[in-house]
Amino acid sequence: MTLNFENQVALVTGAASGMGFAAAKAFAEAGASVSLADVNGEAVKKAAEKLVAAGYEAIGIECNVADIGQVESMIEQTVSTFGRLDFAFNNAGVQSPVAETADADPKDYDFVMDVNLRGIWNCMKFELIQMRKQGSGAIVNNSSLGGLVGIAERGIYHASKHGVVGLTKSAGLEYAHKGIRINAVCPGIIETPMVSGMLESQPEAMAELMKEVPMRRLGRAEEVADAVMWLCSPASSFVIGHALPVDGGYTVR
């Protein structure tokens, strides 16, 4: 795709690495000014500096998306720096430990829900306040193949990601007539730091998952970024509330 996002502003959470950084880089290469946000402040500032060094406009913001005050400040800093907000990729998320539902730790449930679902709700709330003022915008939420199917012993994570899809669809209906499009991507098993950690800590479980990927390989962060860019672009101008799998065929088996 050849996209032109000049004079527009994008926000990406979980942007210090993986799919988040790939999307931030893609937005920048298309001409957008980019706010990169991540709970790891030092890492996200270094990520933003990479883009600035390459000649792009970017800032790095430390933000825990589970903290609504920090999220409000993130949006305010983005708008005060660049003047507006046109695109948001709500990507920040965490994985849950493998456990049967009866054995799962309530603390794990609270943590995963706070980041994966409440975090996206927090971000959308303030992104939409700004976009509603402008009368335009596009939001892409990062769900997962886990937002479309169930996998044993991953109930907490999958519940959070199913919630992201439901939130995306409902909000998509609310804002479709206000010039704001809201969609989601549902990545499969993507080569990111999170997945690398899972491959090391859960080799047997991950080997079983990989057997279910028809393309027989890990996805690339850039492949998810391409889907995000399309969902933010005029090329998808009639797409609302969609949960787009980017999973090498996992969910169509």
C-alpha cells in the first residue's frame, strides 16, 4: 500500500517494541506525527528517538494504560504537542499464565483485565473525546485470535480479548455516524518479545499451538502493522466494528 498520512497524528500504545513499534514506524513512514506510549518509559523514549533520528516527528510517553489518569495525560500531551489526534492503535496488552480456570489466581485475572480490557476502554474514552471534537478519526484496538476462539487453560486472556471485540463493535456503532471508525485486529502467533518469552517458558504448549497455524510460521509484527494501517486509511472507509484476523489461517481451520 502507498499511504499518505501527512499532517495527521497517530498514537500507539505498547509502542516500545513488537507490533506497537512496527505500527508506529509505519505511521511515521506514511508521514504522520506519532506519539509512542508504553509502560516502560525508558524503552519508549528510545523507540521514539529512533524515529526522530530517521527524520520523523515522534515523542515517547510513559503510560500505564490501566491508570485512567495517566491515559488522560497521554492524550493531552499528544494533542498539546501535535495539535490533534487522527489515529490510535490501542495495542498495549499482557499475557496470562497458563492455568485451568479452577486453579487460576484472582490476581492474574485482575491484572490481565486491567491492562487488556480496562486499558483499552481508558484509551478509547479520551481518544474519542478528542476525535468527537474534530468530527473525524480512526481507532484500531488490538484483540487477538483469543478474541475469536477459546483455548484451554488460557481463559483469562481470552476473556479479556473477547471483551475487546465486544467493546469495539459497540463503540463502532456509536460513532459511525460521527465520522469516527473503530475496528480491531486479531493477531495470531506473532514474532514479538511477548511470544519469545512464551516460547521459552511454555515450549510444549506453544509447540501445540504452532501445529494449528496453517501457514506453519510465526507472523511478523509488520504484517499486523499493515492491517492497522489499512484499517486507518481511506481504503477501509466503509469498514466499522470489524475484528480482522491476522493469524496465518488459525481461526479458519
